[in-house]
Amino acid sequence: MAATTSVPVAEQFLAALSERDYHGIASCFTRTAKLRVLVPSALREEDGPQAIADRFRFWYAGLDEFELREAEVDVLADRVRLRYRLRGHDPEDGPVVSEQEGYATVEAGEISALNLVCSGWRPTA
């Protein structure tokens, strides 16, 4: 079972994400961590903390505004459930919103696997 001691790294990940701190994102993952994300156009997979951080950089660095609007962390049996909603401003597309939800495997205080589903960037008024 995932203990509440698994929650701090998920909260650390969300804090780094909210600041677009890609070094901080990488520091949440084990050396052999795996990321799997189902986005509207494809399944994306990355191996290792730097590749995982670079995937988040690819998605978020180009926005000229960025805000973590909502976030939840909960323990579900042997996983940590994450859900977060982001709002941003794309220089070409204007205001956008995205939501990701998924499950993390935590080992010794670090994320060893993160599986997410993403809404993709959706236009907002």
C-alpha cells in the first residue's frame, strides 16, 4: 500500500510544475523513471528524469502566461493519484486550459512511474 509518505513527492512535483521549474520536476523522479501520457493525438513515453522534465518543458515553456489553477493529490491503494488543471496563454492561440489526471508509483520518496491522461490544450474565452 502507498503510505502517506508517498504524498510529499507528488506535492513537490506539483509545486515545481506550477513554477515551470524543470530541474525541480526532474528531481522528483528516480533515475529509471518512466512517464506515459495519453494526449489527444498520441501516446507519449519518456524514460529518465531529464527526458520527463523535457516533455513538460515542451508542453509548457512556450506559453507566455501559465498558472496551476487546481490540484489534487490522494492515495489510492499502492499509487498516488494526481489531478491538476492548468491555464495559460499561447502566443498564437490565445487563452487555453488543460487538465491532466493520473497515477504515480512512488519508491523511496521518488516517482518511479507516472501514467497520465491529458485533455490537451482547450481554447477558453
